[in-house]
Amino acid sequence: MFCFKCGKKLLDGESYCQNCGAKAQDYDVLKQVQKYPLFKIITTITIALVILFAIYGIIIALPWILLVLGISIGVAIAMSIMKNRKKQY
């Protein structure tokens, strides 16, 4: 078992962390909270929202990225053509 506060490994039977003084049972309380369905529901909803916002951001940003990339490529091609025409004359 590890201390939930500082992360140091706790020996079996220790009731306090020797590093920071946190109660070892506090870790057990945190572990029990994670078993509750509400905790799992909130965690699942949070993960789903993060994924949805990431997808939404990609969908919104992608056309703008492609537009800028297309303009950049177009300008580069136009400059190359103009440069080649100047060399011919």
C-alpha cells in the first residue's frame, strides 16, 4: 500500500506514513469511495465529455487547418511559377 498524500510505500500494518504523517486508513477511505456507483458514474461522464470535446475540437479546427494548408501550398506554387517565368525572360 502507498501513502495517498506523498506516494511513499507503507509497510504492512502501519497506521501512519513515516514520511508525511498521513493516516494510512485515509487511503482505505479513498479506495472505498471509488467503489461507489456515483463516483464511477461521474468519472465515466467526465471521460466521455473530454473525448467529445476533443472530437468536437478536431471537427471544428480541421477545416481551418486544411484551409491554411491549402492557401500555403497555393502561394508556394504560385511563387514557384512566377520565379520560373522570370528566369525565362
